[in-house]
Amino acid sequence: MRTLLSTLLAAILSTTALAGPTPSNPVLEKLKAEDQAARSGTMKDIDWDKLSVEDAERRIKVLEFLRQGTVRSAEDYCNAAMIFQHGETIDDIRLAYALATTSRALGPDEKRCRWLSAAAWDRILMRLNMPQWYGTQFTKSPTGQWELYKVDETAVTDKDRAELDVPPLAASRAMAATIK
């Protein structure tokens, strides 16, 4: 996977030198919309096995776009990052982080990827069984209640969170009680 990741990052970097505004890829927008629609409603109503198959299919399509060099705009990178954020492996999540970071570099005003870069970073830490920094990831407790995944409260401040459009830690903790 490291070779694939290196190849994809090289493709990303080679497309960032384009001059002028770059039109967004409408198919990537559609894939991102499908990704988000599949997660609407309550968590208990989602068919997670079906969703896993659909997510894998979307990641395959995004990888092909990356190989073809048709992921070019900040919005494209953000859409691709969202799809990989829902990947099954840590390499998927690492790619989500790289894509979100690239989106932020190409479009500093692309607000969605501010939060997404923090969420991908937190998910990487979670997959490594380490405390998250920003407070974007939730998990079910042994009693079945949703709670904020463990947080390293010394890693970043609420001011740092705000710069990435992440709510304060207290708000994230309160949000856990609302997840159904």
C-alpha cells in the first residue's frame, strides 16, 4: 500500500501546479453526495454490510480518478478525502488526511476540509489506539451509549479546534448524547 500511496501523492502534487481556477469533477461530487446520503438518518438504521461494499466501490472509482489526474480542484480533493475518510484501513484514512490537507493547500477557504483534516487525523490516531486530538471521533460504550473517543487534552486547544472548524471539546462531548 505504501507504493500506491506514494504514487497517488505524486499524482496529487503533479496536478497542483495548474494555473487559474480549476473546474470541479462532477462525478466526484456525485460520489461524495452518495457517500453522505448513505449515512443520513440514525446509525441503527444503516445497513453497515451493504454500506461497506458501496464505500469500497466509491474508493475504487476515486483511485481511478487520482491515477488519471482528474482530481484537480480543492473541492475535488475534499470530496475524495471524504470518501476515503470512510475507508476500512489505516492507509485509507492516511490518504483521506493527505487529500484533505491538499484541499486546504489549494483552497484555504475550503471550510469543509478544515474539519475533515482534523477528523482524518483523529481517526488515524483512533485506528492506532491512541487518543485523538480534536474530538471528532465517537465510539459506542460497553453499555451501548455513544461517547467521545478518548482525547489527549494537551495536544491542541479549543482555539486550535476553532481554526479547523471543530467545535470545542465540551460541545463534542455533549454531542455524543444526541447520537442515535
